[in-house]
Amino acid sequence: MLRYTLMRLGIFAGCLVVVWGLVYSGIAPRGLGDSNYMWVVLLSLVISAPISFVALRKERDRASAQVVQKVERVKSNLEANRSQEDEAVDDVARAQGRTQGQTS
């Protein structure tokens, strides 16, 4: 997951450098007034999103598989804990039933 995130940031940084170069060379339009930095960042985000979607497909699938495995492991651990709690409650109830039967 960290690898995928770093790759996305790398693509964004590359787009940021390219867009910054295009804006300051006059090829791409500048933002209005003091909004030029925001314009460069937003344009970089818009350009990097589809590039990341296409270029990082395999890495995204790999990260997704890791997340699914982790969720399945957590679910199985939770189910195991639930069954242990149920057994403990049943054992306590049986023990209380035996002591009440002996005292009656």
C-alpha cells in the first residue's frame, strides 16, 4: 500500500514539475492574480489522476489484494475471539448451574 501511495506521489510530482514548466514558459495559461500556484497544483492533480489510473493498475490491484487479505484475517480473528467468549460464558453458566444444584 505504501509503494502504491509513493508511486502516486511520484507521478503527481512529475506532473507538477511539467505543468510548472509549461505555465512559466507561457505555453500553458497562467492563473489569475495570486492564484497561479493553486492553478499549477490543481492542473497537476487533474493530469496526474488519469495517468495514475492507467499506469498503476497492476500496483493498485496488488494493494487491493493485500487489503482484502488483511480484512479476511481480521474477520477470522474476530470470529475466533467470539467463539472463545461464547465458550467461556457457557463454561461459567455450567459451573454456576452445578454449584446451584449442589446447594439446593
